[in-house]
Amino acid sequence: MTRHELIEQIRKKKSFLCIGLDTDLKKIPAHFLSSDDPLFEFNKAVIDATADYCVAYKPNIAFYECLGPKGWESLKKTVEYIPRDIFTIADAKRGDIGNTSTYYAKTFFETYAFDAVTVAPYMGHDSVVPFLEFEGKWAIMLALTSNPGAMDFQMQRLPDGDEHKFMCERIVSTSLKWKGAERLMFVVGATRGEDIERVRKIAKDHFLLVPGIGAQGGSLEEVCRYGMNADCGLLVNVSRDIIYPEPGPDFGQAVREKAVAYQRQMAAELKKTGIL
Amino acid sequence: MTRHELIEQIRKKKSFLCIGLDTDLKKIPAHFLSSDDPLFEFNKAVIDATADYCVAYKPNIAFYECLGPKGWESLKKTVEYIPRDIFTIADAKRGDIGNTSTYYAKTFFETYAFDAVTVAPYMGHDSVVPFLEFEGKWAIMLALTSNPGAMDFQMQRLPDGDEHKFMCERIVSTSLKWKGAERLMFVVGATRGEDIERVRKIAKDHFLLVPGIGAQGGSLEEVCRYGMNADCGLLVNVSRDIIYPEPGPDFGQAVREKAVAYQRQMAAELKKTGIL
């Protein structure tokens, strides 16, 4: 999917909502468990209920991988079921030396036909650049995540006199010089507005994938204040708060209501900044 | 596998060779391609030829993953075929927030029954500690890799006055304070002896997994000089140079000869340092 197509979709749906398909057999409603493929049937119900209100789906690969080959079948069926005009992200956080990264890229871009895959930066340019060589595909690199461990290394101070203060800033700014950098997006957690501002100042035009809204406590209003650019430039991910609503008689309806509530807040933010 | 069992195996076989099963359909001899499961048949031939001379096998997960669910079937058959007394490493470089890392750990330790998995450190303690909660299992964390991109962030200078000079040293030393740190090993590339010394000075007792010998040009003698400790403390990985020998009439024999040559050098190193 091109940048233009993604932006068009955001304008059309008045939404920059990404729904995380962290589909956990221990958490999905019991009636899905009797089907032959509970993961896929659950995802199908979520997609049917929410496709009009979100612009991206993000399966968390760990939840599929842990079920063995059958989990990957469920993943494949899920990606194929997602309407073509919706952006698809494999949340896989892959990264290895050149030739191996090319195989990981082929896995998610060709074998499973995702639009994007999340990647880890630690091994440097030759572990990420192979993901940037696919036309119309995207690598979403970890910059500053929303978990407590983000403080360990991502927020490592750099030497005085460096143009940047923290490791995560160095990583974003270095990556912008790599071949294919126009196909990069960045993961930035929503838990602190200043973190989003930190990355946005360096990567002015790039899209940011922002987890941490909802169950993790981040504020949408703050994310928009610090992260939105003239093209929106944000994909805000919500997983648990949408896909695991309070148990009730109509699962699809409950999920839809959650997604609609987020979409309305997002429409208001897009209007506030003059994008709509 | 326990540390004691691993060390016993090293003494018995006079070897600390790990063979990388980077099984690439584009590189394996043509006669394997006609079988129903070329990846497994190739791996089986390599294992049959080398099990007496190595102490570990390390499938590179990208090569299996890119083939879809079928690739994971080949992986499962491979792990089950490896003799129980040989250490098995899933080279997967995973890492995500807590709950997700637990699923990745379960994938490799339970669904596929590996002894160890390689993990990426960038997301910090709560992305790695979930891998350290499994009795008799190991997380092998990236410290200083052998690719050119290792210079980008792993060798980032820390502020003056810090007890460490480089990012990779901070990562190793911080990780040694985590709960379950006795189940950590570290990946250190073989291309520069000083890199191995750098990590060894901080992690004195831990095993190091060292890629970069053979096709990538590292020297075994140098690796041993800087990295060996009283329990050996090294697993030296060779992939391409063993599993892709010059084409010839007897694939198994050619692979075995390569493995034997490495094993002999390793036996000599173990004798030199008084371990044998």
C-alpha cells in the first residue's frame, strides 16, 4: 500500500485506528473454541465488526507462532480475509544479518502478503535495509516502546556534545539516512507525550505506529498533540480494549461499539488539526 | 539441558562446535529437492554426518518461516530428529513486551522443544526476563554481532565517566542483574578478538555463542584466546562452510570431513587451555 492510499483511507474513514489482533485462546469467548479454527473465527468476527472504523490490523505474531504450523494457517487465513484497502501489519519485531533479514522480509511481504512488518534495530543498517527493498511495503522500526524495559537501553544517555540526548533518538536519526528510509515508520509508545514529541522532531514526515492507548493507559489527545503531522502521520493501535469487551450476548456488537468510540475521538482530532 | 550436561558433552566429544542449519532451498544439492520435505531431508543428512562431532545445532528460523506452515513442519521434524543429548538453539532473535515474550518463549521451548532461543535486547528487561523463567532452558542475547551494522548502535559510545565504553557492554552488564540471569548466554561475533574479550570481561562465567568463523572470516584460535573460560564457555557456530561443501558424489562424507576438521582444531584448543 502506498503512503497516498493510506492517507486517503484515513480521510475517508475519519480514523487512524489500528486494531491489534493479539488473539489469545485463553481470552476469546468460549463459543469460538468449538470451531475448527478458533483464532481465525475470532479474527473474522472482529474484522466484520470493525472494518468500517479502522485503517489497519496488526496481528501479534507470537500468538499465532506459539500454536505451531496450525497457528500460521490461522494467520494466513486472517490476512487473506482482511479487505484489500486496509493496511496490514505483522507485529513480528524481526531483525538479523542481511541475507536472513531478506528471508524474514519475504516471509511477511510475500508468503503472507502483509503491507508492513515491525523490525528491531539493534543489529544496525544491514539488518533493517533488506526490509526496505520491497515496493509498496513498509518496515516499522522500534524506536521508543511503551513497556518499563524501554528505560533500560532505549533511554540510555549519549555523551555530552552529541546532537542527540538518548539512544532512541540516535537510532531514529541514523535510520533516516539508510537506503529506502522513505519506507520506514517508527514504533513509539503512547504512555508519555514527550516521547512522541522526541521522535516526531527527528522524523517529521514519517508515520508513527503508537501502541499503549486503552489498556496501557496512554491518552489519545496527548498522542495527537505531540505526534500528528499534516498528513496525520499516526496509526494508533488498540488491542485488548477493543477485542476483549465485557462478556455479553452479542460479541460483534460490543466490539463494534468500542471501535466506533475510538473512531469518533479520532475524527474529532483530525478536525481539530484541520486535516478533515 | 543443564550447564553441567552441556559441559560434559563438550568434554566427551572434545568439541564446542555448533552447526547452523541455515537450510536454503536455493543452495542445497539438487537430489534433496525431489523429496516431499527437502529441508528436513537435507537437515537429516547433515545431522547423520555430524552428530558425533558437534555439541549443538542452530536452525536459523527465517529459512523455515519463509516457507509458510510447511516450513515449520520441517523445523519440528528437524528438532525431533536431533539426538537428545545435543543442545538445540532456535536462532530467532525474538523480543517483545512481557506477555508476548512469554508466548515466544513457549513457542520455542514448548511447541518446538528447543533448549535455547536467541533474543534481541532493545526492549529491555521485561522483553528478555520471560525467556529466563523456564527450567533447563536458555536465552542467548545479542551482545555484539559480526555484521557491519553492529557498528551502528552496539558500538555507540557511552558518556565519559560511565563504567562502560560502549552500548553493548552496558547491555551485557545490565542483563546480568536480571532475575534468571544464570540462564543467559550471549551472542558475540568472531570477527574481532577484542570484541570477544570485551564481553568476556563482563560475563566471566556465561557461555558465548560465537558466529562468524568460516565463511565470515573469524579465527578460531583468536576466539579461544579471548573467549574461553575454565568450563570452555564457548559454542562456536559454523553454518555455510560445513553444510554447503563443494559439490561431490558423497554429500554426507563431504559434510562430515568439514565437521571433523573443525572438531580437531577445537580438541587442540581444549587441550591447550587444559580443559581436556
